[in-house]
Amino acid sequence: PKPDDVAGQAKYRQLAQLERELFSWWCTVVFRPEQRLGPFGGGMSGALKGFMECLQKVDDYLQSTKGPWFFDEFDHPTMIDFIYVSHVERMLASVAHWKGVDLRDVEKWNLKGLVAWLEAFEQRPAYLAFKSDYYTHVMDIPPQYGPGYDGGFDKERKLFSSQILGTDGKSWHLPLSFDDPLQPLYKGPPLPACVLEAAGIQPDQGTEQLSYESCPPQQMERACRSMAAWKLAGNGPNVAKFAARGGPKGSKNPRKTFSAPLADPYAEPDQDVQPFVDAALRIVCMALLDMEDGDGSSATLPSATLQDALKAAVPKSESPGVASSLAYMRDRVGVPRDLPLASARYLRAYLNWAIETLEGQ
């Protein structure tokens, strides 16, 4: 609001204060052990209940406006929207991972205003350029805020956590589902405009929203895999050197440690395994680009020829070191630093294919 907009300035201050209240509740529920309600531990803890009630206040504000933003006189986000969104992003990831709460589940939590607000942000390529995925957030949050504590809804927490960490056997493994169960990929542009245009992918027709939910899955898969292969091939030697830090002779600098367990910028690669890591990554790149089966249909699973090529490129004696190097790289694929999520999930999945192939030798 403008400086002379008394009502607007008052609303801004109220929203800013509410954001601090929401942040405080988030810290309480995620970074402190929960005390459950009820004699048998059922229901939500007081902290989780307080967090959800505060989030409902935010949702009420958003639903009270004519558009998706906090100030409906604008057709774009304003400063208060930006103040909220960076922490709400972290909240989405953290409460799913540590508490089993999917805040985007409208049927369960009825946060319609919040979901519409998120989807409005996701229509904007400028926002998507710095939007992280849940995995990146849950890896980054503990070094910044401290460890998160498990709690909330145990069954959902275990499911969501396994999906986020790629340990459910589906989210980071081939064949991938078209969309992600927790993180909608196609509410807005899932890839940079130049990649979508090169793939001939157009936004959904008959809607004012810049969504891609109706895109043919095979066409979108090709675009996502092509981008992953392009990023991998474009910096191949350096990526192989980086991945080789995960080899058996890879080493960290003991004098320079970091609170983030996956951060080791001063680590040295295993030079003995590095050539074989490079060869394996070339096969991964070929697999990403191998788009058609022999009958001309779209190929999702790598062919037997590529499996044989991978086994031929990496001797059995080197397979464990190469597999650990590929896992080292897989766990450090960052969104959006390295790739947008729609493409990163394919890189992670194809790295897992290579790891499983080598481990099966």
C-alpha cells in the first residue's frame, strides 16, 4: 500500500504481525518435541493445533480478498506476499516430512485460500526460478533452524517422508508417475519457457491459468528427460569429478566441516574411480535421451542394450565405488539450483536405475 493509504498500511502491519506469529508456531511445532493430547496420545498436539489455527487465520485473510493475493487491488503479489511465501514453502515441506500434514490437501485441511495463493505464485516463472522442492528444503532446514522432530500423524508422516526422501520405491524410481503426489508439478510452467517451446508443449487451452496439467504425459516426459540430459552432458567432466567424492577413496577435509550433513565443498574425489564414474554418467545421459522403443513407442525404462553397456563400462570390481558415487550425486541434486523438480526427478530416477544395475552385477 502507498504511504498515505492508512487502512492499507494498517492491514499490512496486521499481516506482518500474523506472519511472525505463524513463524513462531512453526518453530514450536517442528523444532521442539511434541506433547500429544489425550491419555493415549491421540489427536494433534497443542503445538500442531496452534500452528493449524494460525494458518487458518492466514487462509481467512486470503479468502476475504477478490483475487489470490493479500491485497486484491493488485493483480500481482506485493511485498507481504513475498514475506510470507519463503517461509510457507519451508512449512509445506517440513510439516509433511516431520508431522505427516499435507497442507495442500484441501479436502482434509480446507485451506482453499492458501492453496489458491500458492497456485497463483506457481503461475509465475520468476517465482519458479527460485522455488525449491521438499527434499531440498528438508535437507536445508536443520542446519539453519535446528533438527526437526517427528510427530503429528505417524502413518502419513512415514508415507510423506519416504516420498520426499525417495525411499518409497516410487518417487525416485522408474517408471515415474506423471505428477508428484505431494508437489503438484503442472499448476504452472514446469520447465523454462525455452524448453517447453522446443518440445512443442503449449499451456492448457480453455483456461486463464498458465497450467500444463493436460499435457500428454509422454511429451512432457521427453522434455523433462532432455533437460536433465542437457544439464548433465553440458558439464560432464566436472559432474563426474564431483560425484567421485562418493567413491571409497573420496575424502573430506577434517578441518572444514559444516552443520549440513550433505555439504562438503572441500572434499576430494576418488581419482581411481572417477574415470568409471564418468563412463557411467555417459550411459545415464544416453538412457535419458533414449526416447523410443524398437516399435517406435515412448521408452520409459532403459533398454537391455543400455544395461549391458553400463555393465561393460564399469568392471565388477569398480561397481561398488561407482554406485556409491552415483548415490552421492543423486542425494545432492538441488532444486532449483541444478534443475526444476519436473526434470530433477528424472535425473534422480535414472541415477537410481544405474545404481541398481551396478549393484546387481
